[in-house]
Amino acid sequence: MKTWFGGIAQQRPLQHGATCACHSPQAQKLLARMEAGMSRRSILAGAAAGFATAGLGVASPAFAQASTKPRLLANVRIFDGASARLIEGRNVLIVGDMIQALVPAGEIVADADVVDCGGRVLMPGMIDAHWHAMLAGISQMAAMTADIPYLHLVAAQEAERTVMRGFTTVRDMGGPSFALKRAIDEGRFAGPRIYPSGSMISQTSGHGDFRMRADLPRTAQSTLSVAEQAGIAAIADGEAEVLRRVREQLMLGASQIKIHAGGGVASTYDPVDALQYTEAEMKAAVAAATDWGVYVCAHTYTPAGIQRAVACGVKSIEHGQMADEETVRRMADAGAWWSIQPFLADEDANVYPSPEQRAQQQIIAEGTARAVEWGRKHKVNMALGTDILFSPKGTTTQGKQLAKFARWYGAAEVLRMLTGGNAEILKLSGPRNPYPAKLGRIEAGAYADLLVVEGDPLADISVIADPDRTMKLIMKAGRIHKNTL
């Protein structure tokens, strides 16, 4: 501050002590947030510098066999992702990362690398319509307490395991998977194609609010929760906040938006029958997504939650096992998609510690069979996914769990839904579709994401449940990740 002596201004130091404003609780919280932000930026800057040091180009990955010449998969029986019958007498010609043609068996393709598949079945890589690339292979405790870079490293490891189970594409339904997607797309790591949602948008007390009771109340000076800092969830209340959080995910590159429209089992404080987000808030999310050319997915189980979401323009209902038949009719009339999971409370189910969570899980399991039957009856657009969450051991059952849908659909229909069928819901991303060529199909102009399997999955869907034994060749984008032919 300035003091005047004889008309001349002189500088006098400010008094600083325990009573100074910088020692107030509000100021200390603000400083803590600034330090956390700088630390996070330092991590990101260091990672970027590391990539830059590696060179301006991307080296050919050691994990996948590439070919500079066309590649011909010969001596195969083809499931094309649509037909219930195997196609005989055709070979598949691959150029770069795309299928160029199905050529008659016996036709010579000049200068092509020929892979003899020994009469086995060739099928498209599978698509999991509800996956959590960042959260499937790690425990909930680790997700909430570990350093954020550790989560990304574990996710990269699990991504490789995912593609080695035959899943070459996933629709990611919540988590900070943008960096992982980029690294996979650049060929730095093995992994599936990722359709990212980014942070799950949740109201206070909603399914994506992972804070503890001691963290309340939130004020303008409060720090973000661990889950929010990591990009797992974004808490938003009111139309303005919902618009902001949705737009943030769109800025990061979301191909669809995930909101929580009802309670769940994995979260601590929201009962499964709770309605979440008002119509105004939900319409705000849909408006922001629609303006960007993408769509909104809503986590909810109950008839009331589903009906509100569909009425507000949500295009994909995630779960929904407690739906009644009238609600299923409304979904069909609206042309909405129903992304459903094999929640059967069996040996492969997510494990929850509390009796209340296990009771909710049982109610949902009892509704799964009924939901599938009503979905079939009313011809709802159905997509199949696993939603394996916080379960490092459970990830190994990805194919096994989806094979369980053969109880209602039959093997051929399940296989179609896991390939060409699930590919249809991905098209809802419109101009934000990160992989605009055909997925889940074996035809000219489709991505060369392919599996050669031992046995006939159209007759016995359990073939997809044991990938280590049955999947002899795994190819993604024309690169061979596994070949034990």
C-alpha cells in the first residue's frame, strides 16, 4: 500500500499474518484447486512431450503384423454379419485396412499374401455396445484412490485383452477414454475401436455422484471430486450446468452423450427406482447433443425413467430391465434403441458388498428375461453389451456373458446382433462417427476387422466364450494381432 510523505508516494509492505484473507478457508480451497490443476497439466504436458520426443511419425506397432501387399484370406466359410447362413466358395481380399472384395475361391490374386484358414469360419470382429474401457479392468477402490495416470495404464492393458477376446469395437459408456482411443487409433497400443462418451453426466445424488457424505455441501470454492477430476463423471444440476457439461464432452470428442436418468446398483446413495433429471434438464442435454449431430444415451431401469427419457428425445436406453410392456411399446413407437445387458445375478455378475445392492441386483436379474421377450415381441431396436464394471476378473467373461442371450435369440441371431446389428446403433453418431466406414460386416468397403474361429458359431454360440482356444486369427484394420492357424 502507498503512504504519502511531503507529497511523495512511498511503498509500504502489506501486513501479512494469520488474520490475512489469504488464510481464509475459501482462499485455501482455491489454492488447492489451482495446485491440482497445475499438477494435472504437468502430467499431460509431460506425456505430450514424451510422444513428441518419440518422433513426428508413428512407428509400426510391434504387436500387430502388417502387410505392404494385399492379403487374401482363403479357404474360409463366411458369416458376413447379416445372413443366418455361411457363405461358401468365396475368399476375402484385404487392401490396407479395408475389405476390397469377396472373390471366387480359386481365383488367383496377383501379388497377394495368402492366408490359408483351413476351412474355418470367418466372421466380423464383435462389437460390445455397452463397455467401460477405463473402468472394466480395475477395482472400484483403485478407481477412486489411484493416481489418474495409473488408471490409463491399466486401461491400455485391458484394451489389448479386449481385442484379443475378439471385440474389435466398443461403445464406451462413460469414462475418460479419449486419450486411450487416440493412442489406439495411432497404432501405439493394441485395442478396439472406441466410440467415447466421456464423463457420465449426473445430477447431485445421482448414479454418477461418487462423493462421500462428508464431501457435502458443494460450494463455489469446493474442489472437484476424484471421479470428476479423472473425467469419469461430471455432476451437473440445472439446465445451464447440464448444457455446459454436455458441451465439454462434445469438445473433447464424444460420439454420444451418456446421462443418468435413474438410480443404479453400483452407486451408494441413489436407489434404483429414483428418477433423475427433470424434463427441462434432460431436454437441455438432448438439445446440446442434437445441435452437435450426436445423440443421448440414458442409464435407467424403471418405466418412469424410460418414459421420461424417450419423451425428451433420448435415443438409447441403457439397461431398462424393470420396464413394463406399455413402456416397451413406447420405446418401439419412438424408434429408440434398447441397449440391454445379461444381468442374471449368476456367477459372472458384478459383485456388490451390501445386502441392499444385492437385493436390487436380484430384481434387475428377474426382469432381464422379461425385458428381452417384450423387446422381441414389439420389435424394439436391440443392442447387446456387457457393462462389466470394476471387475478385473469379470472382463475375461465378456464373450461368455453375451453368449447367454442365445437362450432367447438363438446362436445365429446373437452373432448377427454382436456384429452387423450393434454396428447400426453406432451410426447414430452421424457426422461425429469416428469410424465412418462399415463395421460388423464382411463386404466390400467394410473395415478389415475379422476373426477366424474354430467351430461354427452360428450353430454353437459358445465358440465366442473361449477366445484363447477358438479364435485362431484376430485381425483389426487389416493388421493381424493373433495367428495360430
